[in-house]
Amino acid sequence: MEGRKVPGIRFEGFEEEWEQRKLGEILYSLRNNTLSRAELSLENGVVKNVHYGDILVKFGEILDVKKELLPMIVDELVLAKYRDSFLQNGDIVIADTAEDETVGKCIEIAGVSNEKIIAGLHTIPCRPLFNFASGYLGYYLNSDDYHRQLLPLMQGIKVTSISKSALQDTKIQYPKSLEEQVQIGTYFRWLDHLITLHQRRYKRLKLFKESMLNKMFPKDSEKIPEIRFEGFSNDWKQHKLGKIASKITMKNTGSQYIETFTNSAEFGIISQRDFFDHNVSNIENIEGYYVVEDDVFVYNPRISTSAPVGPINRNKLGRTGVVSPLYTVFKTHDIDSEYLEWYFKSNHWHLFMYFNGDTGARSDRFSIKDSVFFEMPIPIPDIDEQIKIGKYLSKLDSLITLQQYKMENLQNFKKSLLEKMFT
């Protein structure tokens, strides 16, 4: 906002210049308590408490106290001690401490009727000195336009903080027209509602996929899965991995291939350049690496929360690269690759790994002998059923990716509007 104080984008019908005043001229401070999370209860209490950690990572710009589970203070003495600081609709609660530059993130209180609520440890609760439309301050004070003012005021290295006095001189811009404030607040709340709907659908689809991965493959010692496509009735067979796969030990002689792949639990087979933003391997020392052609499988023994025995993924990049000899590379035959790929995305094979391997000398790496690894039992239906399972799960995964794309687009759209509607 330079020259005339008007935003880059605004609703039709509004032309009046916006007001600009210091925060200390608009908001006055309330008292907060200093109770830690351990001193609060989720089961019972006399007063609800807004914790700074929840402001930073859990809540959006508007906190509807009827829709969120807030921890409670059990000490009845706070009723008298903080009576003059119980939060009301329209109040602002700022997190004054964080481990990064999110310090200063805040929420606007909404949905209060008879609830008793106070602001907690590491917060600065404030109340407007005059009326603002619901939602306006919550969205404006979380916009980049306002947050940029806080960056030079932040103090600390490992833990960053901002003081109440430093906030007093920051500038707040707002339309004088309450009607324009209403339209801004209403629009962003509608946008948040839309984002929430997409987030819920995304989470439901992910949970559904996890359920299908659990139910579409037979459980240990069983011959048919819990869920099956109509028209298939034959018992599934069980073969050792070594019967349908062969280990690849071809080395990168003469450094014929220079692109190094990594096997990520989250992203699958991916170029090191894309995963780490640079090549981790030394291009002069990759002759001993294994060659990974298109459509072959790679087992990475590095364990993580999402891959407790290490991930097995298929190379779908459409090109050949190399991987560290710490990985196990194998090529399959007499089985549908897409089907087997999805089997390895389930956790049905984990039990075999737990019984036959260990975490080895390094706690972040799973250890299992190749001869034992290829003894792994693989449940195998008829080829037509394999193909149908693989294509179904791939289609479901594509729906999840599309839903994630829509959700992220909406989030980016909101971020862009927060920038343009206030500057």
C-alpha cells in the first residue's frame, strides 16, 4: 500500500482509502496465565485455556471455541484471578514465542457464548478498542503484509520471541467501512471452509487406501483376502520372492550411467538431484553401484516411521540409473509389476522381515541376508485378478494425488489473496 492506502484487490463498490494506525492505538492487552501444558487437563476443569503451541500448529486464523477441543485449567482460583481477562468474540491471542519465524502468529476468538476462556503461557491476548467485523483482524494479523513488520522485532536464536512493547508500534491497516471488513472476513472464512472440505476428503481417501491395502491382500496363512472383486473365487497361491524375482548385481562398469537414484519411502524411486537438490554420491566412485533399469524393484534398508523395515519401490522413471550397493535390486517375472508394487506398499510383508532380520549395527538401518530376503512369501492370485487389484489401487492413488493438488491450489490461492487484499 503506497500512495493512496488502498489494497491491490478489493471488492467492487468500495473506493474509500483505508485507515492506518498503530496496534497500540487499536488493541489493548489482557492478562494471560503461565501454566504449562502438563498443568492442563483435557478431561475436566473450570476454565478453557488457549495454548500458544496450538496457535502455532493447530489453529487457523479464527478459533471457533465450540468446534475445537481446548485444554482446561482445574484450579478454581483462576475464576476470580482472571475474571477481567476472560476472552470474548473478536479478541486476538498472539503467540509471542516459537522455534522459528512463525512467532507472532495469532488467532481471533469466535463462537463464545457462556464459555470461560483465558489465554495461556507465551501468549499476548488483546481486545479491540472499537468494533471490527468478525474475522478481519484474524486474517489481517496473519497476513504477510503484517508479519513482515515483525521480522526485525524478533529476538533469540534457538527460540524466537517478540515482546508486547515491540508490537505496540506495528501498523495495522483496515477499511473504515465495516461492510468492506465484513466482506473480507466472510470471503476468507468461506475459503477456509472450502479448504477444510478438501482436507477432509483427502484424509478420508488416504484412510480408505490404507484400509484397502490391508483388506485386499490375504492375511498371514489365509488363502483369500477379506475384500475381493466380483468374479474371482480361486484360492490365492503363495510363492517365495526368489521364484518370481532375480537379484540384479550388474555393476556400473565404466560409469556408463551417471544419474544416481535414491529410494524414498515417501516419493519412491527418485533422482538424488531431485531429492537432495544435489548428487550425494561422488560421480567418480559410482562404478560399484548397481544398475537400475526401468520397472525393476529396489529395497532400501533404511528405516523410518513410514517404512519401519525399509521401503521397496519400483522404478517408474522410464530411464536407467544407479543405486548404492547398500540397496537390494531385483527384477520380477511371471507376476504383474503393478500388483507387486502395491503389495510392497502394504504392511503384509513386514512380519516376515521382523522375524528374519534385525536393525543391525546401525539403528536406522534394517539388516537381512539376501538369501533370507528372497525367501519372503508372496501371495499371488490369478493374473487377471492381479491386474485388477493393481489398476484399482493405482486409480485410487491418482484420486488422492488429485485431491492433494486441489487442496494445495486452494491454500496457495488463499495465501496469494492474503497478500493482495491487504497491500
